[in-house]
Amino acid sequence: MSFLTLALDLMGGDHGPSETVPAAVQALSLLPHLKLILVGDLTSIYPLLQQNGLLGHSRVDTVHASQIISMSEQPAFALRHLKDSSMRVALELVQQGKADACVSAGNTGALMAIAKHVLKTLPGVERPALMTCVPTSTGGRSVFLDLGANVNCSPENLRQFAMLGSVVAHCVLGIENPAVALLNVGAEANKGNEQVRCASELISATPGLNYRGFIEGDALFQGVADVIVCDGFVGNIALKTAEGMVRLLSQASHQQMDGMSGWLQSFLTRFFKRRLSHLNPDQYNGASLLGLRGIVIKSHGRAERHAFSNAILQATVEVQHQLPARIAERFEAEPINRR
Amino acid sequence: MSFLTLALDLMGGDHGPSETVPAAVQALSLLPHLKLILVGDLTSIYPLLQQNGLLGHSRVDTVHASQIISMSEQPAFALRHLKDSSMRVALELVQQGKADACVSAGNTGALMAIAKHVLKTLPGVERPALMTCVPTSTGGRSVFLDLGANVNCSPENLRQFAMLGSVVAHCVLGIENPAVALLNVGAEANKGNEQVRCASELISATPGLNYRGFIEGDALFQGVADVIVCDGFVGNIALKTAEGMVRLLSQASHQQMDGMSGWLQSFLTRFFKRRLSHLNPDQYNGASLLGLRGIVIKSHGRAERHAFSNAILQATVEVQHQLPARIAERFEAEPINRR
């Protein structure tokens, strides 16, 4: 059996080791070909690792990192001064070829900055983008990016995101000639701001992209496009707003169950749980930082063990598809548009 | 009884008169103190008005307008060349003091441009903003703006939107000292782009605003702030994404009911309908164009009769609260920040 090795930043996220450690246990038991390098402040998490049977485990290595990047840390400060952070050490293991991918639930801005510095972008990629696959009403999934890695984007950045997303839709989701759309305030060509209108021109002039024009926010989950592109400011707010709506609906259901008979309440609770499950961020948790010379998966900061374990699974899928090599091939013949 | 008079643009929206005319009938029967001036291409809609008993109705006037602004029309073209459009004629009735407010489901960009030109903004207001009240998990409502009137905003625009929203939260929702937040990609002060960070400084320095800092998209429906401010590009996409999620959930429920017994299907269908109703855009339909010397309500383009009738009710509420006068008082002592 050929093993694949992931470096886990145990210290990141709102919950830290109390969730990332059990997630590691879960992933190891699910995937017999998985090896993990656990990175964190070993002095403080030693007892937790021991309790979970991870010390001396045949498929586990540990690497000590003395620093932690907090969720509110300035990315520039983290990049410059926290060189022994668990996040950075985990990324360096990928850069050194000791791990095939890195998974972290830590500070997104810091992960973006440090990953870019340590791993570098692939030739032709100006900026990495954060991507996830959202569920659609047609039962499929759409690639959605950027989710917050870049709060300011040029039209050329958006064009490159369209190319990155197309590679993922093709290689990972198996979609031939994936349809690409830009997220905008209207579907008509005259709608939106200068940024999206200019990006629209650039994308439609790019050979090999199956561009379908603008879509509005309400089409995001309708499966009308396989790849949906926007800047990181908009993408982050759109995805989190959708999450907020799922939570609102779930709270509203529970309120309306008051006064119902016990068995009906229990039936409805199970029904909602199943129904909301594939829309729950925990289920599609794991955003990929695309465009780097290595695989980096950003787990949701709020991720609990099950969600963090899903992010680990996603990393293994990208390793199996050798995503960075596929992206490099796509960008090889593609000049950066400097206009 | 003192009457109030609204001018309705019958021709706007995806459905046009086939929905706006029945909505007018519904609103007239609900509100005995309501008078309507129906504006549209009378030659084509005469039979429809007659069928619905609106010709010769004691509380209905009609005004002919020969042109229609299509949903895909360029706002600048509509402003310059479509001077006898139903939208413009309805707005002019407000400007001339013949109507207390105007309601249209037409092209948002055109409504914004023509309303600004015909009615003018109130002193101190640089740009009107499109606002709606979103439902929250605490059972209340939050004022959310801008929803797409301004795809490019300066920090000072955002500050003014915070003031506009605060007046609505206070006067219409009855909230003392409403809490204001800016929508951003993170709650920490260092997050986001230059625009929101600069707007945050301006808002926190504005006397009389109860500013609470940044919130993320998932807090939009949590009632953590009474007024939530963002630019129109982000606000439009966030709100429509939330609508798309409601639709996805509703479709997912129906799929999962296959194979259930008939009575259970019918019970669940009723349950979801009730549960989703207050989250449905139809129910909170009616966005206000704030900051003008007159009241303008933009109904959702997709609005059917019930939703358009809700937009009419909302217009009457703003007339009763004399919203433009309240906004004028708030901006009176407030200098425009030119930095």
C-alpha cells in the first residue's frame, strides 16, 4: 500500500487540540493508508495525545512548535515574527517534501500569507484563492471561490480564479468542460462594478474556459454553473450569510415544535438533521487554498472533530488527484494578462 | 378619515400588470384610507383594470404613461430617453405632491437614477440607499442596507447609510438607540479592506450612532445589531444568497418527502410553508430607497401579487412615520465628511 502523509496544525481554530486531536484519531481509523505528522506545542498537548493513543502510533509522527497564531493575529505580524508557530511548521513540512499536504483550522489571513511565503505560488498564478464546493439543488456540487483569501482583487485575479476553479471541477468533481460564472448583482452584461465587468471580458477571451456570464446570489446553489467566481470579500460574506440562514431556519424549526407531541418532535428533529446535513458547513468543511506549490486545506475556524476530520479527507482527495500538478499544467501555456 | 395616496408603477417587475393590478385590488380592500394613482400604458391594460373593478373606483385614479423601462435597460438611457415611462411618471407624482409615495417593481438601477434625478436627495445625503428589514432568530428585525443601489461606495457613503438605517430602526421599528454594525469578513478591527476599515473609523466618530463594530455574514440574522451596513454590491449578493439558500432548503424538503405517507407529506408541507414564511422574500418584500425628498419603495422584481401588496403596505407605514422628514432632522446638524 502506498501511504500519503499529511501535516496537521493541531493548535488552530476556535477549539484547538480538543477537537483536532480526536479528528486525527477518526481520520486514521477511516483511512488505513494515511500517515499524520501532528504539529503543535507538545509540552501542553502531550497528555491529550497520550489519552488518544497517538503517541507511539505506527502512522503518527509529532513535531514540536512553540508558538500559536491566535485567530485575531495580524497576518503580517504572524508572517514576520511567529516563525515557530504550529501553522508555519506544518507548512514547512510540505515545502520540504516531508508531507503531501497541510491542514489547519487557524487564522485564514495568516495561513494565506505564510502559505504563500513558504510554498510560493505556481508559475502564472498571482494569488492563491480559497475555494470550497457548495451543494446544489440538482444534487451536485459547484466550486465556489474566492472565499476570503483576497479581499481586494483585480479582474486578472478573478480570471485566474476561474481557471483554478475549472481545474478543480474537472479533476476533482469529474466535470467535462465545466461551466464558469461570475457572481454579480444582476445577470445582464451592463450590471455590476468595473471590476466584474472587466473580469467578464477577460474570462470570455480566455481559451478553454466555458464562460456563461454573470449569475446572482440566488443562483449560487442552483447548479447553473460548475464554477462560481467572486472576490474574497464578497465570497466570504455570501457563504457565511448562507450559513447564517441555515442556522436561522434550524432555530426556527425548534421553536415551532413547542407544544407538539414527543414522538412528532423527535421525528421532526431527525428529519431536519438529515435534511440540513448536506447544507451544513460541517459536512462540506474544508476550503482549499488553490494555486500554491503544495496542498493546503483550511478548515472552518469553528470546526469540531467531525468537520476537521472531513477537511483531512479532502486533503487526501487532492493529494490523490495531484491537484497542484494539474493546475501547473493548465497555467503553463497561459500568459498573465497585464492590462 | 385622512387619506394617503400612493402612485403605483404598474408596468415594472418580471410579471408587470398581471400581478401589480391584483395587488392594487388587495391593498385597497385591506386599507380603507388608501388612495391609489395607477400609472401605466392604459391602452394595453384597460381591460385588466376593468376586469378588476378599478375603473371608476372611488379611491383610484389612473395616469397614462406610454413607455416601459425593461428590466435590462441601462439606467442612464432610461433617465435620458424614457421620460414618459410609468416609473418616471409615478415618481413625478410624488415630486409634484400629488402622491405621498411611489411603489415600483421595476429595474432597480433605473429607479435609483430617476428617483434621485426627479426627487433629489435630502440635504447632507450624498446617495440614496436601498434598505430592507430582515428577520432575526430573536424574533425581531434588523435594518439591512445598501442592497444594490450603490455598487461602489466611499467610506462616507457607508457612514451616511448607518445614519439612514438608524433613523429607520428608531422611527419605524421603535428601537431606542439602535445598535449599528458593519458587515465584514471578520469581526476583528484589522479585518477587511480599506473601505470598511475607514468607514468603521468614521462611524465610530459620529455622535449619536451606537456603533458596535464589524459583524460577519453568519451574524446577519442573529439580531446582534439593529442596523447592518455594507455597500450595494455586497448587500445585494448577501441577501440574494440567503434567498437562494431558503429555496434550496425548501426544494430539499420536498425531495426527501418522496415515499412518505400522504398525510405526513401534507403535514410537513404545511409545516415548512409556515416555518419558511417569515423568511421568504415575499413576506418581507419591499425595499425602501432612503435619503430622498420623498418615499420610494422598490418591490422585488419577481414579486407576485401578495408580495407587491406587502410593498404597498410598507409604503403606507413610511408615509405615516413621515420618514423623509425624520431623516432630514437627523442629517440637519451633520456635516458631510469630505476626507
